[in-house]
Amino acid sequence: MAHSPVAWQEDGTPHSPRFHDIYRSRGMGATGPWDQARTVFLGGCRLLPANDAPAIWSGQRQWHVLETGFGLGLNFLATWDAWRRDHERPGQLFFTSVEAWPVTADDLLRGVQAYPTLQPLAQALAQQWKGLLPGTHRLVFEDGRVHLTLRIGHVHDSLAALDIPVDSVFLDGFSPQTNPDMWDEKVIAGMARLCRPGTRVSTWTVARSVRDLLVKYGFEVTRQPGCPPKRERLEAKFEPRWPVRRSWRSACASTPSHAVVLGAGLAGSAVAWSLAQRGWRVDVLDAADRPAAGASGLPAGLIAPHVSPDDAPLSRLSRAGVRATLLRAQSLLTEERDWAPVGVLEHRVEGKRALPPSNPGEQAVDWMADWSAEATADQLARCALPDGASGLWHGCGAWMRPASLVQAHLSHPLVRWQGKCQAARICREGDLWAVRDASGQCLAQAAHLILACAYGTRALLAEWLDHNHATLPLNALRGQVSWGNMEQIPQPARQWLPAWPVNGHGSFIHGVPSADGEPIWIVGSTFERGQTQPCVTPEDHAANRVRLERLLPSLGRAMGETVQSAQGWAGVRCTLPDRLPAVGPLDAARWPGLHVFTGLGARGLTLSVLGAEILAAQWHGEPWPVDAPLARAMLASRFATQR
């Protein structure tokens, strides 16, 4: 559990011992802080209707608010509340906020005790308020229409990492006297770099140093009546008297229209849903006669973060992916039927996997336990692991039936799925991409085409990659699981069943419902590189038996023959050499409108939702849902050959 940087005083005022300052002014009364949020920040940036005039975001497709200090979250909650109340609100609200010292969920709730209207929103925020290690965290609300992007870290570094423009800015934080780093020239310059002409800025302080810096960096500044007990506040508008040159990240597609996705698995369905949520009409084509017929048809799989001593990019991406997938599951799926956040115990076979070393001097390290921690002796014992075994407890872990998530994504009203569409080649025809079958018949065409057909992506790109100096080095990875009904488990083996799903050398899950509702057990999976046929073999049943005996020795010995004679499922996944997916255009200049989402390997459940949101952010110029270097590490353009 993270320690809070807030100390609540007897009169209910939240105080920061670190900065010797209070989070809000005294003498405001019960509704004062909310009045300040609405008057100073929302009103100052024209985000509320006033004098029969609509709010400035009225009718916009999306709106991006930047806040320099999240604090107790009142400005975000007030903005979210204003968005909900406005019938002409933007379709997507992006709220990016910086915070070096995040408070606890209890503090968020305590901070809105006087505001019944905000309490349900604060409850929703508190439910997601966990695992806030340094870096970027995306929290999602309103079925994916409200995005809170939290940058945990110093404000200087956080502003420097942003690469898209903002529409409104809330300059907030402890006073310039107690925390001058929040108001220095580097902050104002970094904020100004993200503004375009007309961007409005609001703040409660009228400090001369802040006014002068705003003017220096191109803002027209005015004093306005403040929210009592403060007499004045500042409003500013970015109107530089010099040419403005920006190096913002450009969007691939500005206006939602029509897109075609090839592949109805985890990747393709997630992309379809993310685009449909932003107003796109999406046709999803697949060669099979049902969705999730390929590697996404696994009876059930695990969602758990990857860990490494150096907290490698894959580890950080997996945490973001776990968060994104679990949020999507909570929104679209039925718990206990389609998924369950039960936690996952990782048996560290031969000592594999280790957590990053902790640093007691850093408050943020307390949040690591929300993701992964050393397993306790009791947890190891409840999984029937032998004396001397070690493990990790992933409290954020879950099991999920992948096909359920695929079907939920494809059920979006703007998504149309069509099976038995065997794509043989893709063609550039004018401004459109056409998908044709072996006879030359056009199956679909659109200006934007996403290839999300796993290893099949390689064949469709072959003629383009061979002649245009680009590559996508996909490798096939066949995997087989062994499974059966719970009643098939021998009676002597039942005493060794683990209390939770276990991974670490393959995985073992039991008691999850099958497609027909009967509880089943699953063990696996094998990994066979270069094999492109999803055939079930007795050799892989034997391999899964060996895996189970190493993962859960007592259970494996007791279930030996049961695994050997079990039912089987096999699928072909695909990987890339750096173990990360490929998302987005391979080369937007040469092939505008052609995108891929493939190479998820065995982490489709963990990375598909996140990857789809990275693609959507790339298309629309939205904030990245992860640190920018991590997002760029997943872009397919990393495989384009530079001329």
C-alpha cells in the first residue's frame, strides 16, 4: 500500500508536509474547492456554457486538457462532471495531468466528501487508482470516451515527454513560494510548446513571476475576479506575436470515416473497437466462419505482467497492457463467466524472473505491490509447491476466455464482421486499398486497411516488402494446450489443486467455464518455432505433462496420464525478434493508409487492447497511453529501411 503525501488537519484541510503548503485555500467553506475548480479552471478556460454561449469545446470531436498538478483530483473530477452535463460535449475527452507524489485512493474519496455529485466519479477513479509507478498510466472511463493520462514524475520531465498539442491548460500546484519548480521558466516554456494559437490557460495565482513568464512565451494575460478568499486569478490566451513552429506528432487520419481490418482475433477485434469508439465504421474480415478461430480461440488464458530485474520495456508495457485489458473486461465482459481477476501465482522455476530492486527512499516504489510482489509462504503452500520453492504473486492477474473479449469487441454497433473471406492479396487502387481473393474478386476496400491476421500478415505483405526496401520479420510460433473437464481429474490429484492459476513454466488453470459453461482445467502451452499448422499431437500432450510436473510437481505426478490423454487445442501465433508487437504503418510515406497489428506472440491477452489504443492514438494525434519511448518501441515503422 502506498503511503500518502497528505496530512489531514483537524479542520479537514489537506496539507503537504513535504512542501509545507495546503492543497486548497482555507476559509472556502464546504463547496469552496469545487467552486474554485469551476470558476478558476473550467470557467477560465471557457469549458462551461456562459451567457447563453456554449462551452468552447462544443461540437468538437476531441478535446485535450493539460494539468500541471493532479493533487487530490478535484479539477479532473469537475471537468469530467462538466463533460457529462454538456449535451454538446466533445466525443472524446483527454485529460493529461502531472503528479510527482500521488495521494492514496482514500484521500481522493475524502477530498470529495462535501460534493455528492462528484462522489460517484471519485469512486470510479479510486477503483482504478493503483500501481502508479513513475511513468505514464492511462485510466479510462465512460466506455472509453474519457481518458485520464497520468504522468507520475517531475513536471519538467513530464512536459518534455508530451508531443501533441493541448486545447486547455490548468496551471495548478502548490504556491510559487513553497514549490517554485512548478512555476519556473522551464514549466512555462514546456507548456507553451504544447499550445497552439487560441489555447487558453487558467490559474489561481497572480504572482508577478508567473505573469511575466506567460507574457514572455506568447500569452495575453488578464486578471479576473478570484474565487474567495482569493481576490484575483489569471486567464491567459496563447497569441504569440511571432511565427510559431512546432514539431508535434502528426496524425495519420484526422476525420473518422471507413476502415477495413483483416483478422477477427484479439488484435483485429481490439483495433476495430478502438476505432469504432472514435466514430469509425469498421469492416472486419476473416477467413474463418467464426471470430477467434485462430490463436485467439484458446479455451482460456492468463493475464499477468512480465517482470525483470531491470524493469525492461516488455515489463513496463505488460503492466500497461494488463491495466488496459482489465479495464476493458470490466466494461464489456461478465465476471466469472468470461474472466475473473483472481490473481496469478508465478512459480519461479530455477529462479527465473526477479523483481526490480526496491529503493526505500522512493515513495513511488510502494505502488509495485499493486502489480507484483514476492509470494508469501502461505501462498506457495496453498499452491502445493514444495519446500524451498519461490514465487511471485501478481495481485493484478486474471484468467480470461479470449473469444469472449473478441466477440464483445465485434459487437460494437459501428463494427461489421464478415467471415469466410479468404484474402489472397492487397492492392493499392487510387486512394483506396482493396482486398481481393484468389479469383480477383474484391472483398472490401477503404482508404485505411489494417492487417491483423497474425502470421498471415507476412504473405499479404510479401510483394510489397520484397520491392520496397522494408521488412517485417514475423516468425511462426505454434502452441498446444491440454485440457479436460474438472470431473476427469483423478480423486488423488484434487488435494494438490492450486488456490489460484499458476504460471512460470507453462501454466495451469482450473475451474474456469468452457464455451458451453462446464468447468475445465488447462495446462500448457508448448512453443514450437517455425511450425505454421495448428495440429494437435500426442508429443505435445507429453510435453505439457512434463511442464506440469515442473510447474506443480505434486499435481503433475498425480495427473500424469490424465494430461497425456486429454483433449487438445493448438494455435499458431507469431513473434518478432524484439518480442514486441508491430503496430501502425510500416511506411506511411510509401503506403499511406496501410497499417499492421501483429507479432503479439503469447501475450495477445496482455497487449492487444493496449496496442489498439496506441494505433488509435497514432491515427488521431491523441496522448500516448504509455511513455512515448515505449509506444514508439511498438510502432511497425521501426522495421522500415531508411534510404
